[in-house]
Amino acid sequence: MKKLAEARLPTRHGGFTVMAFGKAGDVFPHVVLHGEASPASRVLDVRIHSECMTGDVFGSTRCDCGAQLDAALAHVSEHGGLLLYLRQEGRGIGLVEKLKAYNLQEQGLDTFAANTALGHPEDARDYRPAAEILAELGVEKVRLMTNNPDKVEGLQRFGVEVVGRLPIDVGHHPENADYLKAKRVLSGHFLAR
């Protein structure tokens, strides 16, 4: 995993440095946004965000992904830190399979059961790329912006010290109430409701 390119990126949230990480020739590399605010300590606030085209780009209310992305970008812009945008759509199963899972959810399956019904793990995401990117940037300790205990464990498994967790409990809608309940009840996400 190496840095392939870097540029300045002004956004509605503020200014960032955007970097692409991957292997030479990658067409869809992982992306890192570094907030221009200067953090007060060597511990960085970090959000690991898995790609969610439907939520991040189109504003779907089936999930809380787009709202989490917006909240994380606002936080990193104001307080400094990093947002790692990992290219692992649909908990690692890809967009086509995710859309098929949506149809199964319409028939009553929860988000995890829909993935397994399609022959996939409940969550196929891999946090090794995030750990490799953080190592490449010289980041050893993070405060992780997440509700997901698996992300904390995933980073620690690959040598990143998670010294704290910042909740990012946003994006509640009637359309995603069952989805959020499944995340809370079935996978232990730290969600208030």
C-alpha cells in the first residue's frame, strides 16, 4: 500500500488534502482526506468509512452512511485528523450484491441475514488496508470515530492502537429503523436507539 497521488481539496465542509492509496495502476484506490486543522496531540481522530454509493452519493435513508460521512468530514475539518474512505462497498460484497441484498431486506431479512442468504459473510470488510495506510502516514494511535466494535478490533489486530472512540450516532430515519436495530442488536454497534 503506497500513496499514489495527493492534491488540495476544498469542500463544503472545509479544506482537505486528498490522497489516493493503493498499488500502481489502481483505478479505484482507497482515499484519505486529511483535515487542514492542526490536531493538538499526536493522537489523531480517524474515521474509517467504507464506501456506500447509495448513502454517500445519493443520500439514501436506508442506512446511516451518508450522515456518518458528513459528520466525520465536518469533525475532521474542524478538529483535524483523517478520514479513510475504503473501497469496500456493501460491507465488502460490492454494489451489485448489495442491491440484491436490498431486495431481500424488502422481503423481511435483516441486513446481515440478507448477505448470508446471498452466500456472503455478514460483513466481509477488511481493515488491513486502513492499518497499512495509517502506518504509511506514521499514525500509531487513534481516536476512532465509529459505532462499530469490529472496526476497533480490526485496527488493533493490525497494530494500530485505538486509545478512544468518538460516537457518530447520526442519520436516524423511519426508513432505516430496522437496519439500525439490527446493527445494534445483532452486531453490538454502540447506538443509542
